[in-house]
Amino acid sequence: MLFWKKSEEEKRAEKGDKSAILSLIEKGKREKAIEILERFKDNEELRGLLFRLYMEEGKYYYAYQLIEHYDPNLASAKEKALIYERVGELQKSAQEYAKLGDWESLKKAGLLLWQAKRHQEAMELLERALKLVPAIRRQEVEEPIRKIKEELGLVQRESLLERLRKGLKKTKEAVEFGIIFAGRKIDEELFEELEEKLIRADVGSKTALYIVEELRKEAIRKNLKTSDQLTEFFKKLILDQISRCEATLKEPHDGQTVYLFLGVNGSGKTTTIGKLAYRFVREGKRVLLVAGDTFRSAAIEQLDVWAQRSGADIVKKHEGADPASVVYEAMRKGTEEAYHVIMIDTAGRLHTKEPLIRELRKIRDVIKRFLPQEPTETLLVLDATIGQNSIQQAKVFKEAVEVTGIVLTKLDGSAKGGAILPICRELSLPVKLIGVGEGLEDLQPFDAKAFVDELLS
């Protein structure tokens, strides 16, 4: 029978020899070092080393016990703020962040107090942050201040319809459907102009031709004379095209909920993740972002910024790291530390189609190793401003994994609001969310009827 023989170094470490313990750490035996150090919590010097290991390993609950029951001076204000946040002591965390005094820490403190339903204190800290924030980042502070004022009844809450109206403003100004259906004589010139405007709104030539032909038949069938008599039928035709793909986002469930995001670079994918993370954090959920697009350092940095803005945590590695390995670490962390929501960003390099498909399938397989029923949603983020190219992109991503829904972004950025029609018609994929602005809450559910009513109002 063979017995494991402890080295002299391990024997010395178990007697509390600091140099031997440090040697174990250098050799990668960190868990062994922690196990030994936990026997020497009363030793001030070794307790400090144990605290550092806890922080480096993300064992925040154990670090919390050390500063609460042994020595609060082990941690700096910044470390205390992080520890208290991770264990759910929101008010204590806010107090520590506020001590730091920079705008980002004040903003963080304000958001935590808002989450703890301490609105007035949250407002005071956010207004202090607003005085210090650089102009380019003001929106990050102004947005929560506005929301808190809405919740306190100090300002009128902006409805989803009002945000949709703002988002579709450019499309409405460009196509002017209202003018076409304002009692003009029904003739060939009217139909030609309408077809042109539909194509300009990125409805697509096939869909535009179908709509115009149906309107022409309706006018003949009912012997209509003026364009206003076609308004309701026109609305019905548009609504018929897009109502078939109206669907709601599957909300987080008990346990861990995974959202996997696909889309080419520049589609608004990272921004979409950030805005959804902000929403979930505000609902009291622990959210973990995953920087799976490791082919661009900018993508990692951008997601990191969104993690800070939203109050979510993040798992990231260096540029060029294996995306599946990042996802593996994130899934391990997410399940072990009981995060409610895990949101995974992925690369979108369509010029390398086959490697992209293999990579996405590998990521999907990693997710299923931890949670066989996940992801809850696989969302394809499409840029509304690029029209027919979006449809081609979607077809490539659908080859790789099963897409459960579309997020259509940048509807406010151009006169391309009609892009949703060919996307619904040709892809047969549900549209779950639409982006109608730059604000943190300008990502909203897709309501087909509200969309049509506003587009044609």
C-alpha cells in the first residue's frame, strides 16, 4: 500500500511557517495554502495573507467573515465596498464606495442605494457624481437620476410609446406616409410613389411590390377614389407582415439563466447586452457578463465598461484567448456563485464563416456541460440600418446554432424603420427586442401594433 508522503515544505507550512506557505502559493497550491492558513486566523500576519488569497480567488463571503469577525482593517475602503456588495450588504457597500469620492464610486454607491430602495440617499450621491463626471459620460449618471425622479413622482415617466415615437422619428420624416394617405387621388402615380417610399424605408423590393399590388386590388375591388380610404387596409397589410414575428423575451427563471448573443461587429451587440444587464440588475438580479469576443481588445474593453455602468460582474481574458475557455470559466463561476443571469458576448467575423460556426457550436456545448437546458435565449443582434445585409448575416448565424430571437437595433439612427418587414418575412424568426435610442432604457419589447400605429401616424 502506498502512502502520500508530505514534503518537508508542507510540514513546515502546516506549522505556520510563512515562507513555506508562500512557496506553496508560488507553486500553484493555493487551495492547500488556504486550507492551512484557515487554522491560523488568530495570527495577524498569516490572517493578512489569508485575506489576500480570498480576494484573489474571489472568495468574498470568506473575506467578509474575516473583516467582520477578526479585523476590519484588513481591507481598504474599495475592497470593503466590493466585499459588501458581493455578499448583499448594499448599504454598507454604498457607504464604502462613497468614501472613495470619485465620480464612478459615487455613482456606484447611488445605484446600490437605489437598488436598496433608499431613493433620496441614492439621488444625493448621484447628484454629487454628476458634478464630477466627464461630459462624455454624463448620460450614465443622468439616466438613473431621471429614473429615480420618475419613481418618486417628481417627473412624469416616459412611456414605451413615447420612446418608440422618438425612435421612429427619422423614418416618419423621410417616408411621410401620412402625406400619401391624406386624401390624394388614387392613381398609378400614387402607387409608384408609395412603392418608392417603402423601398426607401428599407421594406425591401419584394415586400414593397406585394403591399402595393394588394392596395391596388383593394382600390379596384371597392372602387375607392382617394388614398385616405386605403389607410386602414395599408395598416392591416403592414401589421400582417410583422405580427407573425412578435414575441416576448423569455425572462430569467429559477437557477441560472443564460443568454447567448450573436451578431457581427458593429451590430450593437455589446450595447444590447449592457442595456439588458442594467435592467436585470435594477430588478435585483446578480448578473455576470462574459467577454467571449476575444478577437478584438475593443470588444473586451467595451463590455467591461458596460459591466461598470450596469452594476454587473464580468469574466474576461486577454485578447486572443480561446473564447470557449472564457465561457467555461464564466459558467463555472456563474453556477458555483449562484448568479441569476449569465450573458455571453461572442465574436462576429463573417469573413471566416466556417471557423465562426465551429466556435459558436463549441461555446454552446460548453454551456450545456454545466446547464443542459440552457441557453434560455440565443439572440441574434441585427443592425436595422444595413437592411438586406442583415438578412444575409442572419442566415449564416442560423447555420451555426439555433437562434431563438432577434434584437433589431439602431431603429432611431436612420430612416430604415421598415427593415423589420423583410426580416420578419424572410427569416421567420421572432423579434424579441428593438433598440430605439441611446439611453439605458431604450431597448424595449417589440409591440407590432404600436410599431405600425406609430410608423403610420
